[in-house]
Amino acid sequence: MRIKVKVSIINNSGVPVMGPGPLDLLAKVKEHSSISQAAKGMNLSYVKALNMLNRLEKSLGHKLFLRRRGGNDRGGTELTPFAEYYLDHYSNLEKRVTEFANAEFQSFLKEIESRGEDSRN
């Protein structure tokens, strides 16, 4: 058995602003230098992707993107240094929370296993 942990950040209104979806979307924007291409890669509409990213940007209070207009040839979207930092550190947070949860779950399994052995005696 194993435990599955989903790390999400919600704003003060209870609306999710960061989790697996926005994390993947940010990573794809970084990879493609395009919100449109990132959205396509995740089977999201451009509007939905943009709303997710705008909500995250507003909640964090920091600019996440440097946008260049100009169409397919010259346009694009790059992550700001803050967004790069946030992406890396959120991924590290997710890893640490998962490791902690796994360790706690292993302790839980040992505890219930020992209780099971006590009841057999």
C-alpha cells in the first residue's frame, strides 16, 4: 500500500490557485514560451488557461509573465524570474510534503500491523 498526496494552495476565498494543473501549465509555458501552446498541450482552452494563470498571478501579487506581442514569429510568453523561483520552490514543497506524508503513512501501517498482531494473540 501507499498513500497519494495532492498539494494545493487555495486563496482566502477557498478557490484553488496552485496545484497539479497550474503547476503543469506553468511548466508548459516555460517549455513552449507560449500560453496558447501550453494550453493545447494540456487540452485546455486558451481562455481557461489564461484564467488559471491570471488567478495565480493575482493571488501571489507578483507578475509571472513577460509577454511579447507579435504573432507566431515574434510573439511569446516567458516566465519572470519570480515565476521561475516559484515554480522550483513549489515543486520542492510538493516533494517535501509527499516525503513527509509517506513517512507518516509507513508509521501508520506499522502501528496498525502491530495492533493486528496483538488481537491475534
